[in-house]
Amino acid sequence: MSIYNNILVVADLNQDEQPALARAAQFGSKSKSPCTITFFVAIYDFSYDMTSMLSVTERDAMRKGVIHQRELWMKKVAEPYQLDNVTIEVKVVWHNRPYEAIIAEVFAGSHDIVVKGTRKHDVLESVIFTPTDWHLLRKCPCPVLLLKNSDWPKDPSIMASVHVGSENPTHLELNDKMIEQLKNLCGRLDAKPYLVNAYPVTPANITIELPEFDPATYTDAVRGHHLTAMKSLRQKHGFSEDQTIVEQGLPEDIIPESVDKLNAAMVILGTTGRTGLSAVFIGNTAEHVIDKIDCDVLALKPAGYISPLDPTHAT
């Protein structure tokens, strides 16, 4: 199945280099079908709406002039990424909430994925997610790829963080969806696929409240359950045992450790959509995971997810 042939790329107006556009073009160049990339940005300047000395017509003209200048710049920036199999269209809108404009464009253009770069803090040299990033992760109906690194490591791998300990249909469906995306991306980006699962540590309060409780037996049983479930999942999708990792611990610890171990260029995370990323991981674990890993992040929603910004479900 060919995916990601209608890509929405969010432009970074602060630099000429556009890693998100480069990655999208890379997707398109490896696609068997023609690929369309919409190079998109939402701009807004409060002063253009508050200048009382100007008429409505004059303010509209000024906004159109600003939009036109941005369009010219974006078309120039996009030129090096024009490929035989890739068509790049530029779109600039006037909107004071970028994430709302991006999601509105996703619905209007039926895009397969949103690709957006993140920024590194100049002083701390760490990646800082913007409010727009978090809104997209929680509310965008299609997959969201946030790029932390413009350059991938040598011999990269892509890692899907699967949830094999649950029999919840939503988690099972999401596992299959993540692996489908994993296979496609590894094929397009010449990367090695891996599946990673973290299973919980034995709760300390149980050993205190139940003196006869054997934590070693319990831990072995939990590990056995996760190993069996992982084996079933990997065999279903044609993965070998050495392409899987099953470790005891918290996801926010195991996933970053696995990223380093596997030289991962990207991590695929699933969300249930009910409360955003935190619905799959307890509390704010997903946020902690994303903050700790130094690689690209692809966040997926399950089938049936309804965005709070879906125009067909507006209240």
C-alpha cells in the first residue's frame, strides 16, 4: 500500500533551509505514485488589523501584499526540491492560530500526513516543542511527523513503540497501523525496522499489602505474557526476533534507551485520541518520552478518531 502521497509541509519562516520539505521530497522520490506536497504557512500580524488610519480595503491590500511576498519566497525555497515524481504547491493563509490553520488545511486538502520541523534552543542545544507542535500532536486527524534532526545517522533504524500487553481493540488496531507505517517508511528511507515494548515493574505496594505475594513469579508471568504477545505480533507482520525489544520499565525510560541502542532516526508512537498522547501512556508519559528522545517523532491516531476541529462535527 502506498501512503504519504499528499503531504502537508509546514514552512519555517526563520530559515532558508527547510528540513521538513526535504524529508517530504524524500518520501515523494521513493513513491511509486505521483506525490503532491503542499508547502504551507499561516501568517498573522496584529498591527495590520488594528491600524485605524487605514480603511478595510487598504488593510486587505496590505495583507495580500504580505501574503504575496511570502509566496514568492516559499516558491524560491521550494525550487531545489522539485522532482520528476513530486509536485510542490505553495499556500499562505492569514490566520492568528497556526495549528488551527494547519488542521483546517488537512481537512480541506485531505492530506495523508503533516510534516513539521522543530527547533533547537540556541543555548541549551535541546529541542523545544512549540505550542503549535503539541496542538498538532493532540488534535490533528492525520499522522504528524515532527523532525528533530535534518540529517539522519548512518545506517538508521525506525522504531515503532507498540503496546502488546493489552487486548483492547483500539491498541491492537493501532499496533497494526504503526507497523504498516513502519514498513512503508523503512522502504522509502532505507532504514531498519524495529518493534519496542515496555512492560511495567511489579507494584511495590502489592508486596507490602500481600506478604505471600511472590514478586519474582509475578514479574516472570508479566514478562512471559509480553514476550508471547510480541512474538505473535512480529510473526503476523513478518519480523524476526532480533527486530524486537521487550524490556521491563517505564516507557519514558525504555524508549529513549532503545533509540540510543538502535541508532533510531525516528520513533512511531500511537495515540488513542481520547486525551491525546497521554491516553496510551499513563499520565504525561508520552510528553516525557518525546522530550527525552533525540530523533524524529511520528504520531498516529487510531481509526475512528474525531478531531475537536473537525468541521463536520462542529457544535
